[in-house]
Amino acid sequence: MKRKKSFALLCALFILILMFSSFAYAADNQYVENTEYQTLLDDCEVHIYSTNGGGSVTFVDGNWPSSVFPQMTGSKTFSAAANDGWEFAGWSHRITFDGTGIIKGWEKENHSWPVKSAFNVNGNIIKLERGATVGEVVGKKLRYYVYANFNPIISTSAGANGSITPTGSVIYGGSKTIQFTPNQHYVVDQVTIDGEVTDIKDNSYTFTNVTKPHSISVTFQYEHTLEEEIIKAATCTEAGEKVITCKYCDYREVVGIDPLGHDIRNGERVEPTCTEDGYAVGKCGRAGCDYEGKTTLPKLGHDMKIVEHKAATCSEEGFETKACQNPGCEEIVTIPIPKLPHTFGNWITTVEPQIGMKGQQERSCEVCHTKEIKDLPALIAPPIVSPEDPPINPPVDPEPSPEPLPDDEHLEDPDKDDDSDIVKPSLPDDEHLDLDKEDVKKADPVKAENADQPRTGDEQQMAGWIAILLLSFAGLGVTICTKKRKQE
């Protein structure tokens, strides 16, 4: 029984290893899958990846649409193009078949699997062929994985009187050291990385974990080979002067020399420290000075030097530790360096918003792969209007404005009893419409007879009363018949 359980556990572990290795290429966020080119067939899958932010992959040719890849005849051709600041570094690919394990590095020219399915690479072009079948079905799929590799470029530039090396791209996630070489009598003046001035050591700078393009530039300045000549010696209490000249150019500068101060000897002496003054009591030992007494020795001040440095990243703070170099001083200061801002890529929609449900977008930092998530507002359903319901706000037709009367026409004057104030409109043939009562009688004798009487609606009311009377008689008859039946 224990042997059977152990065997089952080993089988499960083996399956997990296969599953993990099937997706190992894209598990570290180095690659982004282009889901546009996944096949619609259930017995085969095509997965196209490209380096995150590095470039794009385009379907350029095929004997079927980009989403179809049938057995025996399937053929797809893809092209890779680098984004600005990136360089195409070649294709990597593999093919898997459920039930037979993983076959890596398998190519058309040197294949060990008895099928004609293959990858054919020519520069930035790759062709996938499915020229045979090995019995793949829905439960046992044939899977093609194609990776377009892009490397970030480190752009370099150098000012006059020096050089910078090397230039070009670096393998994604790799490291690269840049060297600065000044000409004779010159030194490095300033180094700028991605637009920010940066301190360097040993005339070099190393980029680590490079996952995006960078730029670095350097300028150089002349370094004089100086010689000094004292033109006035300083004493214990008076300043002196000296002239400084360059051995190789016309540079010349006169600078002052601070007073030397008394050199007390053969007396009491307390040496100064970084934070406290010292003193000396006795006679000055310098030639020509006869001073005797107590002299203050000024404090030294800390001589801080960097002893440890850790650069900040977007996921972790850095620090810089300085220690005093004066003998006997143990002063140590650690200065924190704030985190750098994240370098986020574009927002990618992971959950499409629907009616009543929010969507979601996310973006990742190109350096530390930290994810940032935000919600998209839910869609609002349009109002449902029944075709039988009247519109909520039916349009109202504005009342037509009355047409203005001609200048020769007037309204009837109510103060006049006759028709003398009525002006009849002119007809084209100068005829007037004279509709009197005789004309109305000819047209409708009934209306003419009642034309002078007001309409009261009595005709309609009479018909209603008659109908009610008939119904009452009918109900009375039904009641009488019912009583007679009950009595019998």
C-alpha cells in the first residue's frame, strides 16, 4: 500500500514539473503573450510571446487566417520589430505534445520527432509549419511556443578629450560595465545617467539587472600639473603668498598662505580633537619668534569619508555610511537614500467592465515588476422602454403662428351691427364668396333648418336614456319569471 502511494506521489510530482516547465519561459514577466494569434482549433495551440516592452510580433503570411492552423496544411509566418531603445536578439521556440513530454530546441533542419511540423527562422522572420499529425486531439494537444527576444540598448556619449566604452545592447536582465577613459592631462568631470548626474568611482559605472533602455554620458575637464613658488613666506602671525602655475599650459594663480601659528615646544600641550579645541603652553620654537604663553589649538572637525554605499531601487531604500578618518574619532553617520519612483508600463485591461460589474486594469513596473491595480466603472444599462408605453416627454408641436392679414383687411368692428365693416378677401378673378342662408339650405336642408339653433347634445343623451329603460324592463322580466318558478 505504501509503495502504491509513493508511486502516485512521484507521478503527481512529475506532472507538476512538466506543467511548470511548459510555462517557464513566461513565468518571470520577461515575456508578454500576444493573444491575438492564438488558434481557434481545439487540438492545437499557438502561443506568441515578445520581451516585455521590447517590441512587437506581427502576422505577415499564412495559407489560412491567423486564427486557424489545421493539421497537414497549416502554415503561419510572423515578423518581429523592435521598439525605440531596443534591439531584436533572435527567436527562441519549442513544441510540446501532451503525453510525450517537452521537446526543446527542435527545428525543421534537425528534428528528432517524426513529423514535418517545424520552425523555420530567417532573421526577424519565423515560419511555423504543421505538415503532419501525430494523433493530436482535444485531449492531447500539440502546442507551439514562439518567443521574440529583444535586448535593451545602453546609449552612450562622451564629450571632447575622452572616450566611453562599450556601446550597444545588453542581454535582458544582465549586467554591463561602462568605462570612461580621459585623454592625457584630463579627468572625468561629470557623468549623467538617464538624465541625472551620478557620482562614480574608478572611472566606471556598472548597470545591473537591465530590463529597459538606459542612457549614459560623460564630460571631461583639463587636469593641471601644478607647481608652486612661494613669493612671501608666512610667519606665526602674518600671512604669506605663493604663485601656482601649470607645467603644460599658461595657467597661473596667486594664492595666500595662512599664518603658521605659534609652535609651542617644551611645555604643556593638549591636542585638539574633531569637536574640541586644544591648547599649548610654552615658548614658540619657530625661528625669529620670541612668543611665550598659551596658544589655542583649533578643533579639527570631522573628516568624513564614504565607507559603505547601497544604491536605492524602486522597491528598496538605499543608504550611504560615512566614517570620520581622524585618529581616535569613532563618528559614523548613515544617510538613507529614498526609493526611486516605479517605471510603470501601459495599463492593461484584465477584467472588462460589464453592466452592474466593475472592470479592472493593471500595470507593472519594468524594473521590479510591482503591479498596480485600478477599477474601471461598471457599465450602466440603457432604460428599457416598452413599445406600448408613451414617451416620457412626448414632443410638443409648437402652435403655428397666425399668418398676418394683408394690409387692406381688418377685423370685424364689434360696435357695428351691420356687415359694413367686413372686408371680403379678394379672389384671383375678383369674385367674392357670398355664402348666405339660401346657399346653406341648398347644400344641407337639415342643417339649414337648425342653423340658427344652438347645439345642446340632446340627440345623444336621448339615445342613452332609451337604452337604460330597455335594460330595466328586461331585468324586471327576469325577476318575475324566477319568482314564479320558485312558487311552482
